[in-house]
Amino acid sequence: MKRLDRFILKSFVGPFFMILLMVIFILMMQFLWVYIDELVGKGLGFKIIMEFLFWGSCTVLPLALPLATLLASMMTIGQMSENNELIAMKSAGISTFRVMLPILISSIFISIAAFFVLNNLVPTAYNEIFTLRDDIKKTKNEIKIPSGTFYDGIDGYVLRVESRDKDGLMHGVMVYDHTDNKGNTMLTLAESGFMKMSQEKDYLTFKLFNGTNYQETNVIQRRDTTRQLQKIDFSEQELIIPLNNYSFQKSDAARFGDNVRSMNLNQLVQEIDSLNIKIDSLKVGSYPSILAMRFHNFKQLDSAFLPRIQTEEKLIAPDPLTWDSKQKQVEIYQNVINNVEQLDIQVANYDAEAYQYTYTLRRANVEFYKKFAQALACFILFFIGAPIGALVKKGGLGTTAIISVLFFVLYWVIDITGTKLARDGAITASLGTFISTIVLLPIGLFLTWKAMHDASLNMDSFATWRRKITSKIMGFFRKTRIVYMGTPEFAVAPLKALIEKGYKVVAVVTVPDKASGRGLKVNQSAVKKFAVENNLPVLQPEKLKDPEFLENLKALKADMFIVVGFRMLPEAVWTMPPMGTFNLHAALLPQYRGAAPINWAVINGEKMTGVTTFMIDKNIDTGGIMLRQEIRVSDTDTAGDVHDRLMPIGAELVLQTVQGLIEKNIDTRVQRSFIQGSEVLHPAPKLTKELAHIDWSDKTTSIYNLIRGLSPYPTAYTGLIDAEGKETLLKIYFGKKVEGDNYTELLKKNNLTTAKAGTILSDGKSYMAITTNDGAIDLTDVQLAGKKRMDIKDFLAGFRNPQSHSTSAGTSKAEILKTMA
């Protein structure tokens, strides 16, 4: 072996094994995530878990080996190109193919090794993993008796423990013995006791102190309906409860060898032959019964079955729809219906019986071919990775790795799709398993040819070229026509950004003007004011389904509708533009669907929120997501602060979405793909007066977040009730949490040790706090009914003896709980 070959192989082998281990680890984390629920709470030993993970890692090798070959070959050749080593080799008269040859030979050996792994190790791994999963499922969860509730996790017994101390001593122990299946006839009560499980987990021992055993007979006879009760007091007693299946029992041998994924080639060949024999025998047994159906009238018009004298004459067939009588017609039709129904039943029975064999046969054929196809993939992906490294001239885990992984994802998606189609019988098993190879092989050969001819791929130049072409095409035709729909101040910033960037907004749709206030002054929406200032046509429909409005909207010939802070659109509206209708939502969908996402994100104490653009569909805020942008929410941010920070971000996101739709380079993702694990979705319903009325019996943090979430509008409030029972409303724009030692110190200042929720604490000059369930809120920014907004010192200067007032009973806590139901 030449030094050059050794150098190239050393450069390849290291990254190959490193990436292989990384890929196995990543896939194992996904594997562990899928099966974590089956492992937790079973009391499994470290050895069993490691065995489970080992066999699981073996099952991911069919994916790990091709990906490792792809990335390692890319990194090796790419690193040589980046360090100008490839140029030096070419200068010495060594061709690119000669440089790739050692890696090519290595990939052949990897493919051969992959075949033996797929044929021998992987089937064994599936057999073992299926067996382990079955054994683990049979193992019951560990016994953990919660305090204060009845626990029925032990067969034949119901237990209840009132409380536990630090030493593990249980107090208030109740044990119901249901082993005789006669109901609650045997009960043991004890003041205290210890619980201990045997080392083999085959029995549970309760050592009880100072208790009583109760046992009664619930047998009622015809004449004697009395029942006997036996009561035995004890100072100390041991109660032994036998346990079954609480200790993991590993099977002696794997028992899922009949699964096609657990078979090697020889076993699959036998299985396929066996299934074909069964299917053929089923056909032989079913066809005669189907053909024996009594559809015998086909001989009436066949001259071969008529008398000789009739064959010499002109055959005149009677009209088949002419009947001797109505009764005869009904009988014939009924006979035909019965025969057809019977035939349908027989065919359905045959189809159901044959399906179990044909489906298993398709799966067996797929597994047979996949052992060759997946091994071949290691070889094929070399022709993708090595040329990409030479073309892009980079060998790190950056752009080149992303491009390589995209090709692997393409291979993976095609392979999954082809496999599924083959299993469903839509295509043959050989085509379904080799279709990914068929697609990638021409691409690999093309890239290799490009690399042999010293071509290069400059991604930045390609992106620039694409943008120039797109710009020329869009400039050659008319500009995209946009109709903008919005109402509040939040919707003004995106509209302004669209106009400043030169997009053609042909009309603005907003709510009708409304009279409000004491003088019934007619108010215009913020969007209308901006539209009028910029000479944009404005539509203000009372009803969005109004035929006249729909006609006017259609006449605009808009290509795209943009919705920001507007009403729910009927389908007749959002389906109108050819490029679709998208909405800017002030939350990270799918979280906080609804009318007030900013407020509810703050009310629920979220640390992160943002804006989302999505395509509108029939439901509220459920369409496919295009772009999202996050921002952090600090502990002192109000809804108004978040609103102001989201406005420019939302405007920029609208611009990106519009350009992406015009260039057709933006995709939508279903919202459920953004849900992380067991994440709970929170709604964002309309804000109500009941929500704003503070319930001081809630926790300090909840009330603090409520105040922030409703500031500056509609603002949380409480009622201040004086000694005469007169109530005055107080709006609270902001406050501070008082908890722990600070709360204790606040109580001392007011000569109190405890205080009922809703109690006002104040020195009448510098501070005013209202107690909660577990602390207090120190008010800093308030507004009394009929007065202006002011800080607390200015407020106290004109509000005497605040501590003599009480607070009204609020409803906010109940309203918040409704959203969690």
C-alpha cells in the first residue's frame, strides 16, 4: 500500500468511526425517547437497561452506517480540498478519482460488512429487543403508596396511608383485603407502621403498631340474615402480602423469531415460500366455491346448447326485460339480488382471509430486498459525500455537512415512502426497496463527474443568481397585489413596512367607524387612520359575507391577503387570492390561539413569546406555520411592553413571509410538529371584566402576572370598600411581589403576624400593599375611579386611611382556571 493510500485511509477511518458513534448516540436518544415510558418505574437494573440500549443501538445500524459513510467521505475529501492538499495531489499528476479510490474501496468493504450486519446482527437485535419489551411490559410498576389517597396497585388489596414522617414511618394505615373477592369484609387499621419489600420483590411486609383487625361475614341466608363481625386489637402485627410480577423476569430465550424483521435471508426465503404455498392453496380452495354460484342463464343464447333444428333457423332471442307477470319479475330480480349478495360475501371472506397472508408476504419480500438495498446504500452514498466535499471545498460540519445530510434525508424519505408503498402493495417489493438507490445513483454519478472535471459549487453565488432571476421575473410582470386587513395599533407597523418596501397594497379592510365615549364621538381604527394618511382605498364592511363587499373585494384582483389583528374570515374571503391568505399572530403558535395572545402569555408567566405567520384555514389560528420569531419576556414586562417590542418584529416577519411567498421558497409546517413532548397548549380567549377583577385569595405570583398581563389595557382592578360599605374601583397598572421574609417584615410594620387575603397594609404615605394567599402585592401604579393614573405616593396623598378599607371578592382566579380546563 502506498503512503498516499495510507494517508487517505487514516483521514477517512477516524471520522468514519467518530461519526458512526455520534449517529448511533443521536439515534439511540430518539430510540430511548420512544420507549422511555416503558422503562420508567419498573425498578429495572442497570444491566437490563444497558442490554436494552445495546440491542436498540444495533437496530439503528441500517441508518447509521450509510450516514457515517456519507459524512466521513465528505469530510475527508472536503478537508483535503480546504487545506489545498487535493490541489497539490492534482499538481503531482494524481487524478481526483485516484484520490477517492481508497475511500471507494473502503466503502465497498463497509457495504459488505453492512450486509452481514443486516443479515445476522440486526435480526437478532430485533428478536432480543421485542422479547425484552415484552418482558418489561409484564413487569409491574414499583409500589409507591401516596399519602392521603386509596392505592389499589397491589392485586387483591387497597391501602391508604394518611401521612409519613422523615424516617419512613407511616401514620393512619388502612389495609383492605379483597383476596376472597367478597368486598370490604376484611379491614386492618393501625396508628402507624413500616413497609418493606423483600429483596426478590415476591412479597411485601407491613409491620403495624396499635391497631385493629376487622372481619365480617357477608353471607345472608333466607332465615338468618345476621352477620358476624370479628374484631381483634393488637399492639404489633406483621402483615405479609404476596406479590406477582413486580420483579423483572428475563426470558430464557428470544421468542419473536417469527417476526419478519427478526429473520435472516434463509429464514425469509422459507417464510416467503411458505406464504406463497398458503396463498395458492387458498386460491384453489376458494375459486371453485365462487365459480359454483348459480349464474347459469348464460347458456340460453349459446347455439351450441340449442337443438339442431334451431341452429339451422335464424336465432331470435327473446327480450330479456319482458315478463309474463309482475310476480315473476319480482322473483327473478330477488333471485339475482340474493346471488349477488352471496357472491359479495364469499369474495369478502376470501379477501379478508387472503389479506393476512398477502400483507405478511409483502413485508417479508420487503425485508428480503432491504438487506441488499441498505447495504448498497453505503456504497451509493460515497458517490454523494466525496464529490460534495471536492465541489464545495469544505470538510467541516458546516454548509457541506448540511448539504450532505439533506441528500441523506432525501434518501431516507424516498426509502420510507418506497417501503410503505411496497408494504401496501402499491408497487413491487424490489422497486420499493431499491427506489432510493435508483434516485440517488444518477445524482451521485453526476456529482462525481463534476468533481472529476474540477467543477465547484459556490452556494453564495447560487443564492445571488437565484435572487437576481427571481427579481427579473417579478419585475417583468406586474407587482404582486396585496389586500391588507387589520384594526389595532399592532397592525399599523406591518402595513407601514409594506408601503416603505414598495409592495403594492391595493386596499385596506378594517372595522366600521364606531361612536363611543360620553360625547359619542366617532372613532376610527388605527389602521384606517394610517391608510387615509397614505391615500390607500379603505373597505369597512359590517358583515364579511355581504355580497356587495365580496364583489368589491374580488374586483381588486389581489394576489395575496394579509391579516393582522382582524376578525375571523369566512372561507369565501380567505380562499379568494391565488397566493393564499396569511395571518400575523402575536404568539408562538400553536400556543395561545385566540383573541388576546400577548395578554395571556404574560398572565401565564411565560418566559418566551413571539410572533408567527401562518396560512389561514377553516379554524381559528390552526393553519400551517411559515415563520416564527421569539423574544424573551422579563419578570417586569407588562402586556404593553411586550406589545411594543413585538410590533417591529412582526412587521419584519410579514415582509419576510410576503417575499417568501412571492419567490415560492417558503414552506408551511403543521402546527402539531412544534409541540414538544407532553407540552400543554394554552388558549388566549377574549379578555373579560370578570378576569380583570382580582381575586386576592390567589397566589402572589398569579396575581402579579395578572396585573402585568392586563396592563395598560384593560387593566386589573379591585374594589375598595370603606367602613360604610361604599365601594370604589381601583385600577392597578403595576406592583411588586412581596414574599417570604419581606412579607414577614411587612406584617411586622403593620403590627400583624398573619393577615387574611385581601387585607390592605399601608403607612398612609409611602406604600400600600394588599395581601394574597401567600404574600402581598405592593402597589406602585394605580388609578382611582374618576381620577387620573398616578404613582402610589401621589395616590396616598389624597386617599386617607387606606388600611381602614377592605377589598371586594374578585373572580380572576376562577376565570383563569376555566382556561386550564
